Amino acid sequence: MTTTRPSRVLLTGSGTGIAALAAVSLAEAGHAVFASMRDPEGRNAAKAQALRDATKTAAGSLSVVELDVVSEESAQSAVTEIAEEAGGLDVVVHNAAHLLVGVTEAFSPEEVLRAFDVNAVGALRVNRAVLPVMRRQESGLLLWVGSGTTRAIPPFLGPYTAAKAAFDAFADSTAWDVAVYGIETTILMPGVFTQGTAHFANAAFPADTERTAAYDKIAPYLASMGEDTERLMVDGVSADPQIVADEIVRIVDLPEGRRPRRAVADGSDYGAEIVNGAAEELRLRLARRMGVTTLLQRA
């Protein structure tokens, strides 16, 4: 069913990067945007105000909401506030993530668990707050901003790609649960972006420097990682993350039932779509063989 009213959209991790760009673009497209971040009245106050300033003349609206994805209480409080103010919630853009760069062995188990907590379990916390609202409505869209790096694992991103692969698995698994309630799932897989986000600038490195030093034979490759990644850029031009924001707007604007299961926004020719087609065929094959194809459809 197509609706002409603006969508009520919650985005996580809206302080910087893709979600910040998408929040502005969605508001400009006429939607009611709830851009969430940690501590918007404190250390992220400037980022929150920048979003408000950027959307003063937008066709839609933008409100900044406090939400920390590592706190279930914070997620529940934010969603309750939004649902009461807006009368419901149509779209959740799961975007919050943190990049980790380094030799895999050098990351402690605690560092890796933290990566999973932010990059994968955070989306589960938000869903536990959001899905009761969407089930009551019998409508909604879960838009998961994953990563093409989960299809072809690059060097030196072990904890990040492992956590994003778990995030992707949560998206696919949750989709089985919610489709019969009219809740759609789209997994958006960006390519590599080396500029225009704070991803690399704010990346975490392993605390165990002795373990890193033990890998002297690959030290030159670790040192040149940025330069090597730039070689992925088509014609030497760094991809603009605005293309991901534009794709988010396009997907949100599509009528219910027309949204893709997976989409790619890739200026680096990373190539996730090579695997995506086969993975979708396998998912449908599994559903047919198990006799559960009705779980893929709205009741």
C-alpha cells in the first residue's frame, strides 16, 4: 500500500558520517526525522545543533534524540519519546557503528566484545524498543546499514568485519520474524569510504602494541593501509558518502512492498552485489525446502 504522508524515521549514530547526511537528506525530502546520538546536550551538542541548522528550511522536520545503542534503557526511552510525540514510527535506520583497525590477534577479547556490543547488539537493543511499536501498527521498515566488507573481508579489519557480519545475520534473522507483521527489511551495503565520514579518523586500534610489533613482516602493509584502500576508488576519485544517504532516501520513499531486500551504494566498486544475488537465491531456496515461504510475506 502506498502512503502519501511523510515517514517517521529514527536514525542511530547520527552525530557524523552517513547517518548525519541521511538525516538532513530525509528531512529535506519531507520526512519527520529523529536523529539520535549520545549526549546531544553535552559533548555532542555542536553536532546536534549542526543538524538542526542544516534543516531549518527543510520540507520535513528534524529532532535530535538522545540514544546510546549500548544501553537498552536509553533505546527504550528514546523510542517511547518518539512514538508518543509522532504517534508511531515508520522507519528505523540502523547505522551506529565503530571502526577498528589492526592485527586481529592484537585485539583483546574485551575489545572485540565491545565491537560486537556497539556494531551488532546495539541494533538488537533498538529493535527490542521499536518492534512492539511496529507490530501494533502492522507496518514499518528496518533499514540496516551494513557493509560490503562482510562479503570480501579486507586485511586489518577483523573485529569490525566480524561484528558487521553478525549485524547482517541479525538483519536476515529478524526479517524471518517480522515480515508477517507487515514489517519490511532492507540491508543496505555501502562500499568503502575513506573521506566524508569520521570512520577512519575515529578508528580504534588494538591496545596490545607488543602483539602488533610481533607482526613485523606485515608492518609495511599495515602502515600503507590507507593508501592501499584508496586504490579501490574508481578512477582515483574518493567516493562521496552522500550516495549512501541518497540511497537511504530512495528506499524510504519507495511504496510498501517495493523496497529491495538488499541494496548497494558503492563508489569504490567493492562488488558486494556479486555475492548478494547468490545469497538471495539461497535464502529463497531454503524457504522453499523448509516449507516456510509464508514467513517471507506479509500476512
